[in-house]
Amino acid sequence: METGTVMQYHHSWGAASGAARMEAPVNRRKITRRDALALGIVGAAGLFVPVRHVLGIDGNTTAPFQIPLRIPPVLQPTRVDATTDYYEVDIKPARVEILPGKQTTIWGYNGLFPGPTLKTRSGRNVVVRQVNNLAVEINVHLHGGFVAPEHDGGPNEVIAPGSYRDYVYPNRQIASTLWYHDHAMHQTARNVYMGLGGFYIIEDDVEKQLNLPRGEYDVPLMIQDRIFNADGSFSFPAHNHDGVNGDTILVNGTPQPVFKVARRKYRFRILNASNSRHYELALNIGSDWRRRRLPFLSARPPLIQIGSDGGLLQVPVARSTIPIGVAERVEIIVDFAQFPFGSQIILENKLGRGKTAEIMRFDVAQAVSEDSSLPSTLRTVPALSGASITRDIELSMNLERGEWVINGKSFDPQRVDAQPKLGSTEVWRIINRSNVAHPFHMHLVMFQILDRNGVRPSAGETGWKDTVTVGPSETVRIIAKFDGYTGKYMFHCHNLQHEDHMMMAQFEVVP
Ligand code: C2O
Ligand code: CU
Ligand code: CU
């Protein structure tokens, strides 16, 4: 009899007061196929939701915290004029060393995994020529980008092999950590799994004035999970429409890396770029070491969250753990000056088990003078209000078709599911009628979370968002203003397998 592991997220997506809350441990148990049927979580394809691991070999035998963290290079423009930076990216297959001594074929922006980081400033135009040198159709979406519909990377606007497309990004939005990734119809899960994702960072003057850590102390961390075959190749469970949860955690393409840090503040821009896996981040100072030298120090220093998907929070928020669903971003400040030399601090995943419970390690290595600060006020986040309409968005599984659906319907590019008026504000009630969490994402807008099951969100969730995790049987109300462009945009579940099959829909902003 087949078995799988069902993860239940009933603990952490609910509301709680923002700072330093402790959350119940995640509940996991082995289930059998019969259990799954009884629970109604087996799709027509006979797959568990989510299947944690595909039976087979774990090709990653690397011990944790051996490989130094890699940081994606910042892409240089090919041309710059008064208003615009022009970039060119060559999307191609490459053989890279992810596991020591083994080669992995990836599909990468410029052959890199993850892709290079694009850095720009608010108000500056960016044009990216994306050249498809893969054998398959792909496209590029700027996740969190405020862009015209024709540059948004809709699932059917693909780039054929051997051709290119120029994407125009006006960056008329505040400083924030966005990311770009593939969005091709039915193939997004595979394409992103193969490597098609990268950071896109917007900076602005408001943020610059805060004197947060910058330069080498401002570090993007892209967290992903993968399954490796014995020969080092990626194993992608192509027929699983429910999701993939890999057994190897990668940060910036490095398996459970170690990062040597100085005794000072760092800013980490954390992105969950996994296909399906949710994480709950926590810091843990290595227990052996702590027992020896620091019996007085908290084993679990809080995480200081400063940002979410769409930029800085109003104020820093201390949290004991931070849940991060697929495609969400959280930004944190860690002041390593609070730890003595030689400290080893592990970034944990409280939802993981075994290898997936530890993401990476920070080793406090050298002294350096502090030149950054963490102000008590970050930036104004004006509360949206005055919604003219409330829409219900139901997330569920259609058991007959074995498809994930929105309001009972599979994605149909010919159908428009909502027509917000240009300039109007709407409340969307996202109702999860299934027993797995869905990371709900909207293109074009940054929204705010009003409540979860009627309770105000935690302080870390009060900033700008483009993706919100809606837990099993949970209802989350969000508010968004539809402004700037008319036209069609996607909204969907960002579990990429759900998105591909067919938990996606579109709204059209109308005049
Ligand atoms: Cu991150 Cu529609 O995507
Ligand atoms: Cu998006
Ligand atoms: Cu989903």
C-alpha cells in the first residue's frame, strides 16, 4: 500500500499578536491511501495532497552546512540612457555543480541557477530582452511587478524556442523585493523547478535614508527544495498535480549552505521560490555550543521582520517564527553582534523534518565595524479602505476532474472572472474549501490583509502583499486598489503544480 505524508498547516496561518508568539508544532502523520480517500484528499489521478516525496533515491548525500552560500551575481545592463536600463538575458540549459562532485542540468537565465539579480531604482525604466535558447516555450513574469498587461508574462504569451521578447518594467512602485520566473501555460512548475527564477530588487530614496544594511550586508536568500537523482540530476515528478516537496533544501542554489557573517547587522531578503513547500522560519543557536558558552542566551532569538512582499513594514516586528508560503517574501534584520565569535546560528524550518528542518547556518566569523541602523519606524503603509465591492474566491479541488479550481472553474484563457473598475478598491474574500494551504497570488496589485477567519492578521502580515497563504478551511479577506492599467491579469494559487492544473483565473481592469 502506498503511503505518503500529509502536512497539516492548522497551526500557524491564523492570526496572532505580532511579536514573539510561539506556535504549536506542526502535526504530521503517515497516512495510507485509504485514509486519504476517506479524507477526500486523493485526486482523480490518485495522488496525495501534497505528496511529500516520490519513492526513489535521494541523490544528495552532502552533509549540511559544508558548502558556502552562493549569492547570485547582479546583472549589468547592456545599455543605459537617461530614463532606461536595457538588459539582455540568454535563457539556456547549463550543467552546474549543485551537489559536490556532481553535475546537474538546469535551465537558467544566462545559464545560472538561480538567475542573476536585477537591481533597479523606483521610477527608472527597465527593458529586459529575454532570449529563449531552450528547446521549449517559456515566458517571463515579474512577480510583484506593476506592469502593463502585455509585459506581464501571461501564460499564453510565450517565447518560442530561438526567439526573444522585450519586457518593459516601469518600476513605478516602492522599494521592494520582487522576483522573476517562468509562467508558461501548464509548464510553470517544471520550468521553475529546472531553474527559471531570479531576484528583482527595487530600491528608492525613502528606504535608502533609513541606513539599513546595504552592499554585502544586504543578502537575498532564495529558498527552494529539490529532489536529486543519484547522478545529480533533478528529479521532477511530472505527473503529480498536487505539488512536490523535495528532500533537499537549497538556498540560492546551494544545498543547506553555511554563510560566514561578521558581528554586525545584516538584511536578508528571503524568498520562498519553492514549487509547493511552505516553511516556518526560526533562528536557533546551536545547542552544543550554547550549552558550553552561553547558558544565559535564548536558544531561539526572535527574527526581526522589516518587510513583506511589497516593501517595508511600518515598523520592525519581532517574531519567534515566520511562516513563509510559496512566492512570499519576508525581509529580516539579524544583528549578529548579539552573538559571540564562533557562534553557529541555524535558520530552521519548523515545518520540516530531518534534512528539511534546517535551511542554512550562519557562522559568526569576523569583526567589522557597524555602519547601519535599524530605525524604530520604517515607512508609512497607508491602510486601504473604501471598497466598492466584495468578491468571493473559493479554492477547492474538483474531484471528478482531479483538478484544482477557483470558484469551481478550471483556468480558461477565454474567460474573465472579475472586472474591477480602474481606480476602484475591492475586498476579496479568499475561501479555502480544501484541507491544504494555498498561496493565493494576484498580479498587478499589492494588497493588504484585512483578516483571517475574522481576526486581524499578525503584525508581520500588515504590510504590502501580493501573495497570501490561505490555510486549510481558512477565509482570508484582502483589500486591493486596481489602478494604473486596464487589461487582463492573472490570479492564481502559487503552488506551481496547482497553478498549472488549473487553479488560475483572470481579472480584467476595465475603464
Ligand atoms: Cu509568481 Cu502569476 O506568478
Ligand atoms: Cu505574479
Ligand atoms: Cu493551491
